[in-house]
Amino acid sequence: MDSLPTLTASLKAHNLFAKKSFGQHFLLDLNLTDKIAKLAAPHPAVIEIGPGPGGLTRSLLNAGTDRLYVIEKDPRFLPLLADIKNVANGRLSLQEADALKVDIAMLDTHRPLRICANLPYNVGTKLLVNWLSAQPVFWDRLVLMLQKEVAMRIAASPNTKAYGRLAVLAQSVATTHIAFDVPASAFTPPPKVDSAVIVLDALSDEKRYPDLKMLGRVTAAAFGQRRKMLRKSLRNLASDLNVNLDIWLEAANIDPSIRPETLDIKGFHTLTDTLTRLGSTA
């Protein structure tokens, strides 16, 4: 990696700039990318989404990643990434693709894989939900830089403003913690909001909630009207599934007058399990 030009020099040489349509903001400070990479590496097989000019790519290779798979949608950056590949001693695999359309679990046979990425703001949440919903879970750790607001929603606790559907889904599959914040000024060009690096460690099979699809429906209904009581916010879902709402909530031992942000994650699991049981006998 030491033989490569600086990221700034590489971008200038290729006359490259961030595209708003791709949600691109470049992190060119290698001290920061090294800090992120150390949360994910060393590891036998790591996947990076949207590497752009390759700052985090360089850091992941330097941190001891045996095999690094990078997926880049913007073809403008392929020459810069190819330069890194040329000095990576066969450890870097480069794919031009939309990460939303790639089955990244198939990139390597090693299990578990690890994902480390500075996710584009416009697709970060969707990618995360896809990985949380994977069956079977093929990763052991996600190290993601996201908008700070999104990271806070992932790690939120009940009875907080940030607590919602994303917290319930994420914490049903993994433990979560925010490793550190990254100010907007660290990026080129700077976004309008700060970012944060969040780490998600997959729960063991016996602790992981198995039916994220149904849990997603319950949380979407509940938090879709978060200011309303559960008896109102869950009414349409119960009707769609031909389940009596009062019987459902009573069987789950859930107070129908509470609001969704006060119900903890185990409560949502109980609510979902009970709905599934009642729905199967309806």
C-alpha cells in the first residue's frame, strides 16, 4: 500500500468527484479508516460495499484481511481500485455491481463472513435490513458507518425517541454498540449531518429471533403510528391476518393502551409469537 499515491492525488489524477445521486462522501483521512478497519480485521474474509476511492479498502488490507471483496457501483472508481488490487498480492477481489442486487453471502465459502463499509446514505438502511433478514445469517460482525441518526436508531433502547422498528429488528439478531462518531467535516464533500460507526455482533442461534419477516410486519404496523396505543396501531394488521385484536393482545399479556416505544424487544417477540400461533389456527 505504501507505493500508492495519496487518495487526494489519486482523485485529482483521475478528475474524480463525489456524486450526489450515489450519496457519495469521501473519507480521505487514513487514520480514521484505519480505526474503522481495526474493528473488522484481521479476518479471513471481509466484504466492503461502496469503496469509492479505496481509503477503507487500503486500511482493511493493511489490518490483515486475508480476502477482501469490494463491490462498487460507480465505474469511475474501478481504475483506482485496480491500482490497489495490483499491490494486494491476490487478496483483493473487485466487482462492479449494485450491492442491493448482489448475493454477497455467495462471494466466499468461509463462514462467518464479515462486512465493513462506509454505506451510502441513500441505501444504508435497506442493505442493513437485508443482512439482518438473511437466512441463515452468514456474518458474525457488521462494522458500518452510517448517518449518526440512523446509528442511534439501531442501538436505541425502549422509552427513547430513537427507539423504533430498526432497533427491534437489529437487536433481535445482534448486539449493537456505537463505536465512535465521525463529524461531517471529516468527509469530502462534507454532508449535512454527522456520521457514526456502529458495530453489530450476530447473536448465537439460540438467542437470535427466528422470524424477522413477521416481526417486521408487527413493528411496521406498531411504529407506523407510534403516537397511538397498540390497540389502534395494530388493528389493521390483525384484520389483515384474520385475528381478533383483543384476543391477540390478551394472549400475549400486552397492555393494549401502551404505545409502541414503551414495549421492549422481548415484548415484541412475544407479540409476534402469539400472532403467529393465533394466525395458524384462524
